[in-house]
Amino acid sequence: METLAIHTKSANLSEEQFFRLCADNKELRIERDKNKNIIIMSPTGTNTGKINLSIASLLWLWNKKNNTGYCFDSSTGFILPDGSMRSPDVSWISKARWEQVPANEKERFAHICPDFIIELRSKSDTLKQQKEKMQEWMANGVRLAWLIDLENKTTIIYKQHTETAEQLFTETLLGETVLSGFELKLNEIIN
């Protein structure tokens, strides 16, 4: 997806003003980094959208069976501890942590970092930018993250206090202790 960063006075918007900007421009995917730079991303291509929905659906089905947390789609924005507002392609938060979020925040961009996220790298994303974004996610408290690189058919796995690992699409991704029992076989959904 193509991205455009805005480095102007508009970056000094309050949290309320930024929320209103996003609400008034629902057709755009908007994020804000820790320096308050506004990032506008184009919608995903159809293939990426198809893959994203397949992955999100599998996570949702696992969560429905396990009933241990809540799944969120790519339209969900989270205010992270560093002040950025990010929207991962797929995310999950444990029940115990989500239930601590005040009800009024659940209608806006909640001040919480997901436990698990997935970002999909499509052809128009640079690997360098995506890796930097994944490092931001980890620095803000994500416990497990997968950067699925559709171009190179690999997944980079991020875990707290651990070196990243890379897997081919032919290998099964495991939810480990964060999503106990969750498995994702990318070669079965990506053609």
C-alpha cells in the first residue's frame, strides 16, 4: 500500500481533533506516528484484502472456540504508549486487558497496545518501513507479531526479548503462549 506522511502543522492535532479527522475521512487509512506525523495509506489491493480477511477469519474462529480475548480488524486504531495511533492488519487483545479499558475509550481509539498483531507487506510496501513499524509495535508492548511478506513468501516473527525469526509460507505459524493452540498455515490460503 502506498503511504504518504504529512509533516505540517496538521500534525499538532489534539487526540480529539485527530479522531475527528479520521472519522471525517473514513475512506482513508490514517495513522499517526510517535512524532505526530500523520500517515495516509491507500486502501489495500484486492489480493491483499482477500488474504487479510482469510487470516482474520481464522483468528476469529480460534478465538470464538477459546474465548480468551477479542479480535480486531484493520480499521481499528489503537493509541500506543509512545503516543502514536496505529492500525494493524489483524490484532488480538486478551479479555483481562481489554476489560480494563474504560467504556468511553472503546468507542474511540483505545489507549491499549494489542497482545498480538499481524501486518501484511504487499508489493507497494518497503520491507525497511515495515520492519521499522514492527519494531515500534514491539517497543510499545506487543507480545507476538508476524510480518507476513507476500512478496518474498516469508514471515518474520517478533517476540518480546527474543531475536526475530523468519519462516517460509510452507511452515506453520504458531500462536505460542500468547494464542495457545492457534496455528496458521499460509500456504493453504495464499495462492
